[in-house]
Amino acid sequence: MIEPPRRVTPAHVPRRDYIFILDVSGSMNGFPLAVAKTLMHNLVGSLRPDDTFNVLLFAGASSVFSNAPVAASRENIVQAMGFVDAQEGGGGTELLPALERALALPGAEDVSRSIVVVTDGYVDVETETFELIRKNLGKANLFAFGIGSSVNRYLIEGMARAGQGEPFIVLNAEEAPRRAEELRHYIESPVLTKARLTAEGFELYDVEPESIPDVLAARPVVVFGKWRGSRPGLITLRGIGGEGRFEKRFDLRTLEPDSRNRALRHLWARHRIARLTDDLRTGSDPARVQEITRLGLEYSLLTQYTSFIAVDQQVRNRDPGVLDRVKQPLPLPQGVGDLAVGGEVPTTPEPELLVLLGLAGAMAAWARRRRARQPE
């Protein structure tokens, strides 16, 4: 676990660069795009003068505000927001090329870069998107904002898992300022960027995640892995902090295994299963299904293909030829009328229904008599 300092000061924070990717496709037209614009005004408007930023808009194709990062000056922010406000929404949703273009934009080596994606998520490239994010965590952090009342949560939450971050969902315009402030607070203080781990004296393998995201003041980073060979050796963490190059060595020869840490193997397996499940294509992948099943059985974990079975030795139904049937009423979804229920209306009311109808008739008659006694 790579933890931030107990108290983060400006000296701990390296330079910051932000790329805001905004979905302006046809599905965002109207209410979702209006909410997204409000969100963008809050996010970009809160940048510090020493930050740099860029805005990338995408639909069927993509366009950028600038070919290189620009300083977060008042003039640049106003121009960028004019670039955003001119959009009406139309065309397809090519998310993957937009992410690839954003990752290819130039940036300084010692800068902590964060990419913020604002979209309703109406795409079918979830698996490819997750893989692209995981492979590039060492280059940029990624945070996803889902916009609208019917957000593709599978995409937004999967992007958050791939980026080792938190998903953010905005359902209406009233939530936009609060959620934008939450994201700003979450990402405003990176303390270690371009982090990587190396081993000396033994081999690391099955490391999760594949690449390490930035360590934020509000987010430690946990890396799971296994080793081959003799345990004595060194693990070295390298990266860039606010004060320049950072390096710290951990001598495993001074450590002893602790039985209280046995849960780590299950945490590793849960992380691996979550990644494999996110990567499972709609048509299923037999190799991934087999691997998920193997991990579930080996580590006693619940997955899509393994479950826990409770065996009850007490016989409840001693006569196998007689079954007890219980009709369980269920509520209809909110706003759905009774006509949604199939089947014929019974011609002979049940006794309970007759009692209710009788009570209703008596109350109606009492109400008519009471109105008749009222003066005109």
C-alpha cells in the first residue's frame, strides 16, 4: 500500500495537467449536454493559475481546444468554455478514439496528468475502454463522470475500477456543482506520479494493477502480486513528487510472514476476478470463464460462475407428492397501472374483495346522505 503523507502541503504536489473529454454526441443533446456544460464550468473554472489544461470534444469524430496544454488563466478558461458552450449535440459516440487521442497529446514528464471523461456512456466498447485505461495508468489518471438519468453504469463504474478511482454520477443539473466539487477535492492533490515498482533478488508476477496510478492525497494505491524464487530481496518504489524524483527501498529480508495477513491472497484474487469479469466480452470468452471459475473455486469466492451452496439435512416436505403453493403478491413498478398485469379478470370476486366492495359502497352511500343534508 502506497500511502500519501499525513498532511499534504503544496511542496508535496507536482505540477498538474488536466484533459477534459466531453461527449457531444446525439444522445447527449438537450438535458444531458446542458448538465455536462454546467459540470464543465464548475470543473474548469476551479483550476489554479499554475495548472495546465485542455478540452477534447467527441462525437463521431473529435476536436481539441488546443494542440498543447494551456495555462489555466482566466482568458484561456473563458475561451475554452466558449468552445464547449457552442456545442449542441449530434452524431455518433466514438469514445475509444477520443481516449486514444487524449493519451497521445503532448505533456511534460514531471507533470501529473488527469483525464476527466464526461459522457452518458451509450457505447459498446466497454472491454476495449477498460483495457486501454489499465495499460496507460502510468501515463495519466482517468476519472469518469456519468451524465443523465439512464447512465451506462457498467461503463462508468468499470472505468473507475480500471483507473483505481471512484465513479461519479450526475442525474440532474442541481447535483452538478456538488459532484464537481467532490471530484475537484478528490483529484486536486497528487503526491506521487509516474510510480513504478521493481524487484531485486526475486521475480514478481501476477501483479494487480498492471500499471500504477498516481497516489492522491485522498487515495492511497494498493498493489497486489506474487513472487517466485527466494523471498529475500528488495522492492523499490520510484516516482516523481512535488520535490522531484522519489525513491524508496523495502528490504524484505527484515520482514517475517504474519498469519494475520492471510486475507491478502483472497484480496488479490478478488481484484483479479473483478478485472477478468470486466473484460469478459458479451459473447463470452471460454478462457476467461475458465480462469474466473478456477479462481472462485481455489480461493472460495463468489463469482458469476461459482456460488456457495447451503445443504440443509432437515426434511421439510415429508410427502414428496404434495406441494404447498403460496401465491406471493408483488408490487408493480412505480407509475405502472394494473393493466400491465396479464391474465383475465376473475368473474367471481374473492370473499375479501366482496367485503371491501361492500365497505366502499356503504361509505359512498353515507357520503351522499351527508351531502343531501347540507344547505344549498
